[in-house]
Amino acid sequence: MIRQILGYVGVAFAAIAFAAALAPAGASTTSPAQVKWNTQVVVTMSLTPNYALGFGQVKAVFGTQPAPTHGPNAGPGTGQGDVDFGNVLSGTDYLYKYAAHLNVTTNDPSGFQVYGEGAADFYNQADASTTPISSTIFYATSTSGSPVDTNNGFTPGLPFERTSGTVTGGSYGVAPTIDYGGSYPSTPVARHTSATGDFYWDYLLKVPSTATGGNYFVWIVYTVVPS
């Protein structure tokens, strides 16, 4: 049996701002003055873990689904803590209900794109071994809690990828940042064509059969870019 801790970052934020430019008209005594400016694009976001009642880990089983459980770093209430799967077994699949709620607001009427990547691969604190995040941690669309999330451990999900950006920080308990240098991943985890949006995700964990005992964690970093 191994214990898995999925670190979860809620402060990773990147906004592309377009600087304001003020262009007054030339000095003229015969024509009216014209003032033109560009509006700065502003993005705000909030990232909430364990966002609805009933959050936590559900082992992949047929038939009646077990009640969600979670490790000690989750909660103790909604909107708090890490996404902590608690104790898990090698070679077993799990769902984590109500893992992440992302709320985004911009003043860009064209909308925005959301990128979500791992700051590193899945890391074992006991022996410093890693497993690829793309074959270990996945995400699936959830609900706000009403209606109730019907996902289970067999629900298909999309893999998180390890970032190719420059990572700063990221040890356990220290949230990392990712600097993409203006070159973002080819596929965002979400797109939105209006100025505000809410996204709800469950996480899925496929524990490698080769995983050894220890405390595992990975940081998932979300970055929002205006369209």
C-alpha cells in the first residue's frame, strides 16, 4: 500500500497584458484634437480545491460505488487543503470527485484559454523516483455539485503533461510557477469564448503497478491567457 498526495496549486497565474498607449493629435489650430488609447486586458482567476460536499477519492469498482474518502491534507472542509487521495494501492485506478473549480473573469470579449500542466513528473519523496505524469494523473469534466457528479473510477480522462516551460519552486508545500515565455502548449485544457467562465474537474489517478511505498505528489499549475 502506498500513500499518494497530489499537490494542488491555486495561485499559479499568468495574464497577458497589453500596455496602454496614448496618442494625442498633433498641434494644430484648425482641426479638433483626437485621443486614442488601447485598453489593457485584465485577467483574474480563482482556483478552489475540494469545492463541493462529497469530495474525495473513490476506488474503481463495479456496482455500488464506495463513499469518497481522502487523505489528511484535504479539507477539513470544502474549498480547503490539497487534492489528497490518501492511501492507494499499486496497479489500481481511482477517481477524486470535485477536485478543482476554476473561475475566470476577463475584460476581453473574445474570451480566454486555460492551460494546465504538471510542474514535474509524479514524485516519490521516499526514494526520489518518478513516474511520468502523463500516464498517472488525468482530468475529467465534473459538475458544480448540483447536479451530482456521476463520474467513477472508470470514467475516461485526459492526461496532464509535464510542462516544457521554466519551473520555479515546486517542492512539497512550496507552490511552483511556470514561465512559458509566450510559447504555450499546443492544446489548452479549456477554451472559452466569453469574458467569464467556470470550470469543474475531477482528477483520476492510475497508480503504476511498479510504484513503491512512499508519499507521492505532483503540482498541477493552471495558466490563463486572453484570446
